[in-house]
Amino acid sequence: MTTFAEINSPIGLRDLPLSYSEYTSLAYESFANPRTLVFVDTNVLALPFNFHSAARRGFYSLLKIPTTGGRLRVPGWASNEFFHRAFRSKESDHGFAGNVKKTLGSFPNKDHMMTVLSRSASQEELSRLARQYEVEPERVLAHISKVFSKLNESFGKLGSDLDPDLVHAELDRELRGCYLPLDFNKHCVDVAAHADRRRANRIPPGLTDDRKGDADRRGRDAGNVDGDLALWLEILNAAAEINRKRAIDAKYESVLVLCEERKGDFIYAPKFRSHEEAARKPATERLKNNEPKISLIDPRLASEFETKLGHRNIAFVNIEHIADGWLRSPPADRGATSEIREASFEIRVGCAKNASINRPMFAELYQR
């Protein structure tokens, strides 16, 4: 089996020698391997706040794979960022309250639409709407009012299981025992000693973090200027320290960081990747790496990791890629219960960021 160490080239890869399904299978197999240490970034902790209950069951079921073996850690810096956002609101609202309810609430209501149509729609336009809805012109406004009433009533019931306080309690319960302690004062001193030097020499992460705030901002308004670097240095130190305490034959052989990061502070994207059916394609035919895009750890971070751990077997992986690999794995490897099968499907749908990814496609994969 290919390992992440094999594709973590010191100078980066233009062509990734894996198809999308091969990459997600590698991600899941590494994630499920008892010799892999798994870290979770703040943006992954934020995911379940926008998941319905079935997708959250999938999320927690997936995380149980490493938590059951004591292999999952939430960095102290990630906990710090999570706490700051969760409680930063001056009101009683949870800082991670999803946008779903707000989005649904912004849908035009009946009264608003009636006002707009009455003021702005010409008689000709109303007649066209009447023909479209197959009603008499004098009844078209009443018909549209009825349509919007039903839509508002239906939408008002959506997102009812997205209670942020409930999700917060679920995260606390499901990840209890996984949170790493951190000496914040010492860690901030270490980060400050590295930040400007790395930024001046274009060494990630944190090359864009200075846009988050400035030196004049303090306290609750501070911009977490070196947050990415703080997280990375903690992961480096924690991975090395955890392995140092383990027996020679029990040391972790790889590290995965579950992260929804999109900017290039941690990762880069090869320009091309293998076709799903590479053997049937001409050697000269190249597939662009997009929709969905696969990213690998920045080579400079892999190099830094190697000096600490002695290998380059590390990856920053999206939850949706792990879930996709989970779905492709044999049923015996992911559990046979219908709840687990449904949850593995739902988490993949819940994480999907590509508009072309839809439920029918996953339903087909789910049945395999």
C-alpha cells in the first residue's frame, strides 16, 4: 500500500500518482491504522454545528475509530480557539451557531413577497405568472401568497436538531479524554521566537495569519495572528513527546491532522492526479486535480516533521475524504449495523463542498 511518506516529495508533486478513490482509501486506511496518531483542528470541531443528527452520528462514529484506541488528540491551541469563538458572543448565542437557521430565516416570507409584487409587478407580468400557475389573473396574487405560506411553514421546521448547546455537549462528551493540556505562556514565547523569522523567509505556516489582526488589538479583540504556527508547533512537539514515551515496538508510524483548512499555509495541491481507470487511459492523458481537489502537506512542513519524528509519514486530511474512504472500505471494516452504514453515508453528504456531489451519487456508492 502507498503511504503518505511516499508522496510527500521534498520538492512537491506536480502529478499525484493516485486517483481520487485511491487517495481517500489511503486516507481512511491510515486513519484506521492502530499505529497512526490523529490530531483534530478547530475547524473540524466546528463541523457538527452544521450537521443534522444523522450526519453527527456519522461524525462521532468515525472519530470513535481512533478515540477507542486512545490515538486521537485535540491540541490545546485548538481548544483555545474553539473556546474563544464559542463564548465570544456578547449575547447568549453560541459562537458556533450554524448559519442554516439564519439562511432559512432570510427566505422571503409571504407578506414581503406580496408587498414586492403589488408594488413592482406590472399587469402584464402578473398575467404571465397567472398562465404559469394556471390560475385566473385576478387570483394569481392569492395563489402566490398561498405558495409562500406553505414554503415558510415548511422551512420553519428545518434545522430543528441544530441546537448549538446540544452539539457543544456532544463534543465534550465524545472527545472527553482527548484534549491536550498546554502551557500557553511558554508556548506563546516559543511561537513569538519563530513567527517573524519564518514569515521573513517564506516558511509556513502563518504566512497569511498577520492579516487576522495587528499589534494594537488586545484581549477579546486580538486577531490570533500566529494561530496556524501555534497549532503546528504544538502538533510537532506533542507527536514527538507522545512517541518518546511509547515503547520501541509501539511507537506511532504516521500522523494525520484532520483539518478543513483551504488556504496554502499548510497544504498545496498537485496540478494533476491519476484517472480512476488509469490502466485504460493513454499515458499522455492527464487529469486535472480538481472537483474535488486533493491537497498534500507543504513539503517544508513535511521536512520539519521529519527532523522531529524521523519520517515523512504525515498528512493534513479533510473529514470528507476520510468518510469517502470509509464508505469504500469492506463492510466488515466499518461495522455492519444499519445505523453505522447510514451515518457513514450522511457524514459524506454533510461534508460535501462540491456542488456536483449529490445524494444519488452517494446512494450508489453506499450500496456497493
